[in-house]
Amino acid sequence: MEKVTKILVHLSKNNVAPQCARFVQSITGHFTETLDDEVEVKCSLENNRFILCDCEKGRGIPLKRATFCPFKYLSVAEAAAIPLDVQSRGVDVGVAILLQSANQKVLLTRRASSLRIFPNVWVPPGGHVELDERLLDAGLRELREETGLKLDPGDVSAQLLGLWESVFPPMLSRGMPQRHHVVTYMLLNTSLTHQQLQASLHPEPAEVSGCLWVDASLVKAIVSAVDGEEGSVTPLEGLAPTISGEDVERVSTGTKYALELWLKNLEGQGTRC
């Protein structure tokens, strides 16, 4: 048996044994016979494999890709032209934390400008999942490494909101795909207000260049912006005076999706937003 060196996405459909997903295939497209960009799946982390399975509507969690996802439009010839060392990477697994304070604000961080992938983009804290790690443990570790916030599993209540198929570059007009992830968005509720959490916030400069607590009204403004056009941005400057750092850039498409799920969750709890 081949030694597992990292956690990769595995796919199962119609009760077939899970197989490692290919780098060049759309994970969302695997579960739908149409050009739909959203589908429901079941997921589990077993033996260092992140397994996605098909399910009946209403029985799973949402998995979504951008309307302009490169793997939705990649031709057979273009897929074959991707270097073998890139194709051999498979589809990685990430976890992103929507940390909700007691007064119903969510933390966003801006990726440092020096990062190779999605620099200057606003996202929730998060990163990769290490071998033998649970999703929650991975999320709390990344939260600590990026923001300095140290929370234990017993300090939060956790809920998986949805999955996002992330590709870099995000559209074919910006180059052939180099990275392919399924990001798990996990909501963590705390009993602390954002002011209490802010006191312990110490961003890691190599990864985070700004932090922002957003409420439902600002989130609605963020998710209303349209993505998919070259140069499109979601301006936060002026809307959020608590932003720290310079060079305000855009909110990632996947983050907008996660924030939409967060709003739905608030509404489902009967919370005014």
C-alpha cells in the first residue's frame, strides 16, 4: 500500500469504493450530470482520506464551485498540457474557520501580499489539514497560527457549513490551474464578544496583513458584489473603519459563499440580521 503523505480528496458515487480525485477533474461536476455549480454531498475524514459521497437532496451539505471555475471549461487538450508534476498533486483539503463572537460578528483576515496564492485577498482564517488531524483541530491550529487566538475544542460549538471547490488561478484567463482544493467552511460559536477576542488577536505578519470583524449588515454588502469579471473587487474600505493594514483588496468568491451560508444560518436561528 502506498504511503499516505498528505490528505487528499477521494470520491465515491453510486456506492463505488472511494477513489483519489484527479487534479484535472471538477469535484462539483463529478456529482452532477448538468452544468450546475452546486450540489449536496456527504463528507467524512477517514484514515487520512477526505471522502465525498453522493446523496439525496436535503440529506447532505452543499458543495459549490465558482461559475467561472477553470475545471468546468478545461478542454481535454488543455488538461493534458498541464505539467505532470502539477497533475500528480491531486486535490488537497483545506479548512477555514468562521469564528462567530457572542455579539454575532465574524472574523476575516487579509492574506499577506507576499503569499504566492491569493495574496491580499480577504478570507476566514484557515489552511491545510495535517495527517491524523480532525477538521476541528486543524481549524483551531490554523486560527492560532494565523491570528494568535488560542481556543480549545471545549471553548466552541462547531458546525460544518459547506464545501467550496477552490482553484488557483481562479479562471482560465489568468493561466492554467496550479492548485486545486476542497475547502471546508466550519462555523465556530464562542461565548466571547469580538472585543474580548480582539484583545488576544496577534496576527502572524508572514500570513496575515489585516483583520476585520464583520457583522450581518456588512456581510450583506460583501456578498452582493458580483464576481467573475476581470478586475472585479469587493471594496471594504469606508464600510469598515476597524480594518487594520493598508492596500485593501477583494473578498474571495469562496469567502462570499461561506458568508452567504453564515447569513442563512443566522436566519435559521431566528436572529435578526
